[in-house]
Amino acid sequence: MTSTVEAGVEAGALTGIGTRTESDQLGARALPADCLHGIHTLRALENFPLSGRPVHGGLIRAFGQVKLAALRTIRGLGGWRDAPERAEAMERACLELSEGLLDRHIGVDALQGGAGTSLNMNVNEVIANRALLLLGEAPGRYELISPLDDVNRYQSTNDTYPTALKLAAIKGIGRLEERLVRLQESFQAQEKRLEGVVKVGRTQYQDAVLTTLGREMGAYAEAVNRDRWRVYKCVERLRVVNLGGTAIGTGLAAPRQYIFRVVDTLREISGVGLARAENLVEATQNADVFVEVSGILKACAVNLIKISGDLRLLSSGPDAGFGEIRLPARQAGSSIMPGKVNPVIPEAVTQAALMVCAHDQAIASAASMGSLELNPFLPLIADALLTSVDLLANACDILARLCVDGLEPDAERCKRTVEGATAVATALLPALGYQAAGRVAAEAARTGRSIRSLVIEGGLLDDGAFEALISPEAVCRLGSPEVKP
């Protein structure tokens, strides 16, 4: 289906022929006659050639919904009563922005000065000029639809930007939660599948006690479940918005009824349970909620780094390392070493998670540098926070789908390691006691013989009793079944 924007191109509305002149308080500038941005965006393009990255698409789409909520609320209060076709055109343009159809016209850099004013004005200009096109008018005819007096009516960057950011973050977190659930389920499936594979458990890289591969997978599943719950609770931190507060939270230039209604309208449009902040001034000043959410994202990243490191270690070798599991082979591992296959998925996940940790530090620093009635560094906070959410969601997806789902045990290697490990002595504690088990472990270490052979030949246990103590059921049992008097 051809979008309305594409239809406009086909009709010759965006032909790139000629120029138009726009003015602001700094002077006049020429722009392509049919471009949808205006002079404020032009200056931002010149002033902020920083990251070379566009504004996050989720933030753009959320801005479309915020602007739509403002326009509908104003119409409900009688705005544009004498020009309903203009209001309808603006609403249609807002819908197109919220659906991602106008992303290519939002050209300002992800990082920008001015607390996000450049993005807000880019959005205002694109909505105004797109609405003019829908009316059959030329872009730039701001006497008919003004980016400031119409699209930005009763609004400020200082309430629309943080509201759009929170809305975009909530939607992104919803996707992240789905990916975390998927990863948790993948580990749970492996927990059940590998419950019978006994192996050596290790602390501080040293052999410790026996466990099973299933138990290791179950521990990863529980850690991911904890992340899922924490991420879910982030929505409670983000749902309180300052829309309607305008410049510093006092609602300057906005009617009281608009302030009371606009968040309700946005809640209906977005389907997200947003609420107006009780203290709009405080909600405009401070960005600590983003630090709190970022900290939870960092905790998730830390777990992914730890899990990925474990998967790399457990699959190391495969001949000269642990080699207890085999990860799916995804690509050739070397341009010079034939047959080498690397754990590329856990490596990629680790890098994504490390970037999330770095973003957390940037967010904390930016939030702490807010001053008086506003934080001017919201563009950095927005870019880092939304990128972190995306990185984690994508990392969980590939870790589950391309790694954990296809993980295979090397049961024979695990068995050989168990039989030759002094860690087996710990499993014998309930039957032999600490001193006897210790003597057997020391003898095994001195002679190189297995603990099994020493115990059985010494008459301490028979083969059946030994096997029972190192069985999956025994090593996974919570504590000992009975205590000797």
C-alpha cells in the first residue's frame, strides 16, 4: 500500500524545485521549496554535526502521539472551531509521524544543545508543512498553519520532550520484557533437558562440589526472571509525566482545562497508563527517574555479561578447555586457524551489555548536571536510555535464539571430569565425614588415582553407594536427607 507521504511525492508535492524563505529572530534563510522542515531545523542541522546518528525512531513516534494528544485536547476546548480542516490536517500529520511515516524528515542529530528544542521544532515544522501539503498548500505558508502558534500551542519543549521520552521508553521496555521472557524460557527448557548431567561445580575457578548442567541453566533462568520483573516495574517509574506544565511546570500560557485533560488524551491515544505529575515543577526540573531506570537496565546488562562469560568458559576448548557444553556453530572463527569456531553470540551480547553500562554512567552524569528549573541534557539521556533498551532487547533475542536454544552438553566429558575430580570427595561427606573424605581427596591428589577406586578398594563404600552419592538426585538435593547422631 502506498503511504500518504509517498502519494504526495508521486503527485509532485515533494519535487525539490525552487526555494522558499523563512525567518526567525536571527534573520532569514532560504530552504528547498518543498522540504518539510523549516528554519529552526536548518539551524540545528548546521549547529549540531555531532554523532551523525538520527534521533531514535521510538522518540519520534512518541512525539507524534504527544502532539496528537495536545491537538485533540485543544480541539475539545474549542480550538480551530472556525477552521476544522486545518485541525484535521494537523491530526493526520501527527498520526503519520506516530506511525513512522515521516521519520526521514526528522533530521536533527541525536545529540543537540537546547534541552531538545531542536527536535521539538523539527517535529513542529514537519507536522505543519505536512498538514499544509494535505490541504493542497505549499510548505512554508505558516499564516495558515504555524509550527509555533498551532502545532506547538500550549506546549513547550520542556514538557513535550520528557513526556515523549517516557512514552518511548515504556514501549521499548515492553519489547525488552518480551525478550527477557523468551530468554528465561530458553534457559528453563535447558534446565529440564540437562537435569541429569552431573558435572563439577567451581568456585573461584577451582573445583568445589558436584552439581548438574541443569542446575546451572536453572540459575541463569532465575537471574533473567529477576531482570524481567525489575524491568516490568520500571513502567511505574516512567508513567508519571509533566505534559501540561509547559516551560517550567507552572503551565504558563496553557488553559487550566487543557492541563487537566491533555494527559488523559495521551493515555487514550497511546494505550499506556500515563498519569499527570502532582508536582509539575519538580517533574520538569529533575531527571533522576531515568537514572533509576538506567540502573535497572545496567543490572540486566551485568547478568548478561556474567551469563555470557560462563557460556564461553563452559564451552571453551573444545579439546583443551572445559568443553562441558557445545554452543551452536554460527560462523568460521578464524582467517588463519582452520576449523576454529568462536562463541560469537555470547561475545556480541557481552559487548552490547558493556555499552549499556557505559550509557548508564553517561545518563547519571547528565541527570546530575541539571540546573534550577530544567535539565538541558535530556537529548543525551534520551539517546543513551532508548539505545540501551534496544541493545538489551536485541541481545536477549540473539542469546536465546542463536545460542541457548541450540546448546548441547558433552555428557561424556562431564562424566570423565567428575570421576577424576577431587571435588567428588565433597559429595561423600554425608557417608564418610570430613576427615575421611579429606584423606581420600589427598591420596587421590598425591597418586593420581580416582576417588572412586580409592573408596571402593578401601572398603569405605561399595559401587552402588558411591553412585548414589554422585547421582543427579543426590547432588541436586537440598541438604542431606538425614543427620547422623
